[in-house]
Amino acid sequence: MSKEEGPSVKPATPEAHRLTLIELRDSGDISDDTVRQVMADIWSDHQSTREQTWKALHIVSVLTVGLVTLDITKLGTSAFVATAILVVVAALFGIVITVHHRRVESQKFSQLLNCECYLRVEELLVVFDKRGRKEPTAPKPFTFWSIFTSMSTPAFILRMHLFIIALAVILVVNRLTHPL
């Protein structure tokens, strides 16, 4: 083999390096402190993601206040419609951000559950309700109906974005059907 070619390494499949949590824990290669630090990092990332989701709603809400102000002051229709379009586009981006962050949240909670299993603390987190034992689970992705039936924070934020879009559309229709 020449120097230019480099070593011949076959790409490994993910399955070739995947160990079960039990094998990994029993191997002693990773300390409990390392896993705890990973958990802290996951929680920090989750909190950052949640803050970004709220920030998106905050920005859209401020734009909506501007839209309502334009409607109340009866300024020009073209500026009003342009602002309404901005509000709708911003709210659509807010929806995309919220749905994406729900996927990230699900991944982070799955990772946390794996870490808890590794540390053998999952039994401490089991909840008992009227129906019996309830295992902790990661949040599920949104479905159309879950947006309206879920009591989770991301579902609330999604509903607020949808409400803002509906408000902007109603205000525009009202302005166009009842000119100044």
C-alpha cells in the first residue's frame, strides 16, 4: 500500500458497534458521573429548545399587537395587509419551529430514559395512577387532533400560533370588506 492510499478501513455498520445499555454499563467504560453529565447536557439542551419555542411565540405576538394597532388606527390598507402577511408568515415559521422542537424533545427524553436505565434509577421514576403502574415515556409527535386535545406546553404554543393566523385572516377580511 502506498502512502497516498492510506490505510484500508471498511466502514462499520452501526449495528457492529451498538452495545446494549447493560453491556455498556457492565463493561465499566463509562462512569456514572459521565452519564450524569450527559443527562445535565441533555436537560440544558431541552431548556434551550423550549426557550426558543417561547421566543418564537413572543415575536409573533408582538407582530400581532402591531397588526391590531394598525387596524385600530385605521392606517392604510396596503400597510395593514403587508403586516398581516408578515404575521401569518412568522406564525407559520413558529409552527414549524414548534413541531421540530417537539421532535427534538422526544429524542432528548428518550436519551434521558436511556441514561436513567443505565444508572439503574428508572424504578424511582415509575408513577402509579388509578390504573396502576405507568412507565415514563418520551413525548409523542403531534397529530392533528393532539394539537387540540393535548395539555402540553408545545401544543399550547401551536394553538396560539394557529389562533394568531386566524386572527390575522379575520382582520384582513374585515378590512377588505369594510374599507376605511
